[in-house]
Amino acid sequence: MANKAIFSLVLLVISGRLVLSDITFNFDNECSFPVWLSASPSIGDGDPERGPGTLEIFSMSDPWTGSIWLRTKCSYDASQVNFTCETGDCGSGSPDCQSPPPNPPVTLLNFGINQNVVSYEVSLNSGFNVPVRIQPIGGTLVGGGSGSCPVVDCIKDMGDVCDPSLVAKNKDGAYVGCNSPCIALKDPKYCCTESFTGPACRPNDYSKRFKQLCQLAHTYPGDTDPPIYKCSGATAYNVTFCPL
């Protein structure tokens, strides 16, 4: 990756002492366009823009539980005051977008970090905007089996199978992402709410199409295939946007 710009490590201040977290995330933007990293709750990222071909080595707090996503096609309006994005916007009005929930559709990366054990998943329950991959480096799978910690991803463009009723468009009417059926159609059947909880929460025609392209992602609220993996002792987690 000699052609990549490598940013400085992000140090965390805990209890008044400067320490370096032992959970390293490598955020690698392989997209041909810039993206803006976002998280809820905040991960303290003061410079969220990631240009094409950039790699940032980031130290995550332990413990931390939340979601990470990308914003795309971001810019200031004509007044040069309000900063907005076509996908993943959180309403902050600025490049900084830490803690507020995103405006779907977004590909969500959900993590739970606790004493060097990390749970991780790629979720399409808030839709899809950017292909992503999570790859633990080393480590051992905790529970539900043994061996190395698996990769999870959604590397295909869901626009290929996005039903017209789920398509998210920008102000010019161009496709920017694919909504989840729960968000777009607001039907309890797709949201796994009301009478569709528990065993009644089942795959649907939309989630089955998504699963054909992204077998390692969770495509509806009750999806447990694959399980949410837990990894112990990994030296780093490579998070790649638009992996080849």
C-alpha cells in the first residue's frame, strides 16, 4: 500500500492519562470517491473525511459499543454554512458527525468492544450505500465454534438488485443507495415488529435478494446467518470500504 496516505495514530485520553487503546482499526478507503466516517456513539474522530486510496490507523476505545457508517456525496450548500450528504447524513450541518443516528440508507458496521473481545457484523437493516468488509487480523473465535475469526462483508453493489420501491435518489433523481424494506415500506412484516416478532420474523423476498449478493451480511432484523461473531486477541481489524 505504498501509494496510500497514512494518517497519524489517534490517541485517547482516559482518566486524565494519555494512553493508546489496544484495539486497532485500519480504515482503508478503496472507493474511487471520498467518504466521511461517522459513528454513534462518538469515536472521537476529528477528521472524518477519507479520500480515495487513504488508510487511517485508528485506536478504538475499549469498551465501546455502537455503529460505524459512511456518508457519501457530501458538500456545503450555496451559503457555505450547512454541510450535507446524500447518504448517511446525521443532520449535524458540519463535516463532524459523531453520535447522531444516520439518515438511511447506510451500510452499518456494528461493533461491541469489551476487554479485547470484539463482536462485529455488517448489517443491511438500515439499507445499503457503500460496499464494506471487516477482516480481523489474527485472534480466536469466541463461542459458536473455534479457529480463526471470520471475515464478514457486503462487497457487491446492492443497486443491482434494489427493487424500485426501495431505491433512494438524490435531488436530481439519480440512484444513491438502497433502502431496507422496513424503512421504505414501513410494514411490520419487514421490521419484525407487532405480530411479526420472534419466530414470526422471517426472511422476505427483498432480504432474499440481498442475501444472494451479500451472504455474510445480515439482511433482515431476525437474520442470524452468519451469527454475530466474537473475536478475542486480534492484532487489528481491517475495515475496507469498496474492497476489490
